[in-house]
Amino acid sequence: MIGAQCPALGLLPELEQAARSLHDTLTAPWAGACEKDHPERTTLRCGADVTQAEVERAVREAGRHAAAEGAVLVVALLGHGTPGGTSLYFAAGDSEPENPTKMVDVGSLLSQLLDTPGLDGVIALVDTCYAGNAAPDLKSLAGGIREGDTRLALLMGAGAKEEAYELRFSRTLVKVCGEGIEGAGETLSPAAVADAVRTDGGAEGQAILRTEFDGAQLAQERLWLARNARHSTPTGPLLGPVGAEELARALERLGGDPDSSGVSHPAKVTGLRDLDSLKPALSALPSSAERAWALGVLDALRDAVRTTALLTAWPGADLTTPLLRRTLAEVSPASTATLPESRGTGLLRDAVEHLLLRSPRAGQRRTVPLADFVAALARDTGVDPGTPELRRWAADLDAEIDLNDAFVRQADRTRDTRLRLVVSLHSAVGDDWPESLAAWLLDGDAVRHHEEFPCDPDRTGVEGRLGTVLRWASRHARVLGAPLYRVEIAAPAPLLVQWRPEETDFGMRLGADHDVVLRWSDRIQPPDHLWWINDRARKALEAMRACPDGTRADWLGESDTRQFQETYGRLMSGPRTRAVALTHRPSRLKDMMERLLAASPIVLWPDDEASVPDDVRAYLDTHWHLLPAEFCRAYRDKWSTCGDPAGATSAAASDRRRLAGLRTVWDGPEWLEFCTWFEQEQFTHEAAQEESATTDGEYPT
């Protein structure tokens, strides 16, 4: 975007303002969607200090950058233009009248761009006097480097012999792209924009010219200048149920009088223009509180449309319905219960509206939950926090700090969960206690340290040794410079039923400062009759992740456990899409546990004889994304208020204590990855032993 003043030809009033307005439109994610201000180059140059050399260099650099990305280049030139035969010369800050060598030959510059290998196309906008002379020699493209395999859309704001006034073409173009064009489709073609500019009349008295060339053989989509603000997606209207409800409440404050634009019902809102048309009427509300609230709803809806545009053209891996639902549950657990049953783009729209209009807490900026949502999607789809589309979106919503804070919170959580201590009792047989503990300190997926710790083969011996293991791991953690919070205890099924390792006391409870998660140790070295359990667990976890249903567990009642053989056959009939949970604690749970764990990587059961109430099941579903760590927090809440039920420190802690009566074995993806690593290590070790034995036999020493 070049808005160059030429003092020798006279300064143009408001040139810089017009250039910035057009630049903002072309770089807005919901409009032009162009890259804005790359770290190595600026995308807007204005004023009298922009020289001829700088104009040519900036345009060529932008062309090379776009070619490297296989992208379309959009070039806009605003300012003075001088004809020279059939050519147009663009005046820069150091240009001299009547001296074409001190001006930019627009046609020649466009020809060079069109012949740049890798460039997907060029869209050029020229708002100068005599702009009709800007067209390059299109016939010569066939003999160029690309042999005509290129494309151009050139819009010119005045005829070849006409003067242009007051930057009317640029101003009208901004208006058209901002308001959208009814029936023009999802994106606005250069032809549609040119027709709309003519029809609008904002550039009356000037001929609006358009030249196009298309010789590209492998172009993936047509050239387009902006997204259409009036386009309604096939999944539904511009507003979802939440947005429509909030807007209806705002319009009720007007007392039923139609607003100046004729939009009196949310269903008639089809674009940003319709939202903007409501602002004058809502700004006139007599109550300052109602006025502030109603205008806040409009701002939130505009932000929702902008965010939906960003996510629809997401720069990372493809967004899916299950991913959107999981991420929404992570940042706003209550949303899962109230969000409409939509999918795809409709779900995306509904989630964004919910986060902006229903999730923010009192005194919190509306964009905070939304920033957490976008940051979480970026994390899960490989989008770098510095990605230009992301930064532009944050700037447009005035949410730069909110997004930065969201990424900082993510980094803190990642640091806190970086190290894991695995303590395994897999050498135990049945419900006997082992004679040694195996310990590994993991840094992400990498095993940093491993040690074997002998112990007395009873519960007292094992728990007494756990303190030694934790001390060993903590020393290594300090060297690695990261905190150690996660402790994973792997044990045979019978021990998992009767043991609460988080209550191990070595001067303090193990679970007081650490999240203790139970794992099934048979997954480390599956017995021959269960060699398939880890493959089944991986399929089950993937099915659970993909399942959009808000119910996370299949609850087995007393009739199911009384006829357990039949129930087990049903559980094994296909991949699990939900965890397995027991509504009660069977007397023979120790005998059942191995088969329950073989059927599902996640098993839950009550810690005492009481059955699991409905509110606990509902809490489990709503807060599933926080598990299994939420169990650890629930146990700590219970300990801290033991003997004083009224001593809960917060409503959240009080709600969370519902989980304190449940036990769980949680064999998540990270545990299965560790078991795979262990299996490979064992295989390599055994192969080396076999090779050594063979070598010793052939070459005796």
C-alpha cells in the first residue's frame, strides 16, 4: 500500500487517511485478509518521504515475499499520476514534473511482478489521475519468463484522459468492501467490486476501469479482493442462537420502533453493515447503563464475526468439530451443557458467541475467554503465537494483551507438567507387594533418569521407599530447572483397588504437593493372554476424543456387575467411546478390575459403599478436560476441610469435592507412550543378549 505525496505536484489533502483506511480494509481478516506488517517489512508507506526508489523496492520485495509463499500480491497506489503516451507514471516524494525517469512506470512494474516465478497472481488498485494508462503490455506476457502462466486483476479509478478527485475511488472501494455485496458469494471478485463502486456513485464523474488477464493453468481458486460481509454461510445466518438472543434483548430497549436502517429483528442481520446501522439508535438510549450494555453487545457481535472469519481461514491444521468442543470445554466448562447442538462452521460461530457474550466473569474483559480459546486452538494445531493472522486478529479486537496473557498461562501450565515421575510396582505378583520399585524421571516423552529401589515386600516397605524415590527425583528435577508435580504410580490391578498411594505419609502426604495418578502396571509388560491391551486402549482413547457426546462414561449398575461375564462381553464388543464407571463398589471388585482395565483405559469406581449420585456424574462430564488432575485437587480439598465441612475455601473447591469419593485408574496417551518406549527398550535389550549369547557360542574366549 503506497500513499505517496509529491510536493512538486502539490500535496493531496487526506491522502494518508485514505491510504490507511484502505490498508486497514485490505488487511482485516474478515475483509481483505492480506498479511499486515511482516517483521521484516512494512505493508503501508505514506507521505512525502516515500521516494521513487523506495516505491519500486517495496513493491518488488513484496512480490518476492508473496512468490515465496505462493500467494497473491495486492498492490495499491494512491497519489499523483502523470500520463506518458500509453503509460502511467506514479509520482513519489522526490519525483519531478515532466521527468519520467524520476517517476515510477506503473505498467512496467506490474509486468515485472507478473513474471515473478511462484507468484499466484497480482491484484492492483490505482487511484491517480489518468489511472487508465496503468495497464501493462498484456500481449508481451506470453513471451515472458512464465510464458503467460500468470494472472492479473487491475482496477483503475479514472480513465486514461481523466483526472481523479479527492481519492473518491479509494474511499468508495473501502465502503463497498466493508459493507459487502448482496448475492456476490462468499468472496468479492475484482469485477464485482468494480461494478459496485460504479453503482454506488461515490466516484461519480470518473470512469472505473478494470483489466484482467488469466493464463494460470493450476490456480486453485479465483482472484478475490475481500470476503463478502453480506454473505451468509450455508450453515446458517450470521448470528447464532446466543448472538440473536442478546441482540434481541438490546433491540427491546428501543421500544419496538424500527431503527433507521430498517433492521428490527436479529434474523435480518446478514453482515457487519447491518450491525453498524443499529449503533446510532442504541447510542441514543436514555439510560447510560442500558446504552453501555447494548453497545457492548454490538461490539461483541462484531468481534464474533471477525473471530469466525479468522477461524474459518485458520492458518494451522484443520479445525474439527471434536477439537472445537474439547477446546471450548477446556476454557469454558459450563459451555458444554448450554451450547446448541451444532457442528462445523455453525459450532464455530456458536462457540465464539458464547465465549464473548456468556463466559466472561464480572469485571473481566469480554475477550479474555475468547483469547484462551484461540490460544488453545493454536497450541493444538501447531500455530505459532507470532503468526501474522493471529496478531492481526488480536490487534483488530484490541486483545493483544489478552492473547499474550493466554499464551503465558499456557507456557506456565506446560512448565508445570513438563516433568513426570513414574514409580512402578510391576514386579509384584497378584495382590502381593513387590521387593523393588522401578522409577523413571520423564522430561516430556524423554526418559532422563532411571533407578531401581529395593524395598520390603509389604505396604509399609513400599510406602517407606516412596519418600526415597521422590527425594531422588526431586534432586534431578532441580538440576533440570523444572518443578516436579506429577507422580504416576503403576501397580497390578488388585493393588490398585485397595491402595491409596497419594495418602503415603513420609512426614507429609505424597498427594499434598503432588498430583498422584494411578496407572495399570500390566500395560508395561502385558502378559501373554493380554498382549493386545495397549493397542485396544489407543483405539479407545482416540474414539473418546472424537466422540462429540457430552456423556463421558458408561455407568455400570449392580445388575451389570452381578452378571459380570455378560457385561464384560458387551464391553469387549467394540472400541470404547466412553470410559467405564461403576455406580457402586462390588464386593468382588478386586477380581473384576483386570478385565475392566482390559476393556477400557479409564476406569472409575466409588471409594466406599455409597452409590455415585447424579450430580457427581454431571460434574464429571462437565470437567472431563481437567481430569485426572481434578481428582488430585479434590482429594486435597477434602483433606484441608477434614472435620470442618464448612471450611471449604471457595465455591469451586466445594463443587470439586464431589469427586473426592471416586477412585480412578487413568491410562492416558502419555502412559501408553511410556509403555511403548519400555517395550522397545526391553526388545532391544533382549535382542542384544541373544546376539551376545550367539557370538559367545561361535567365538569362545
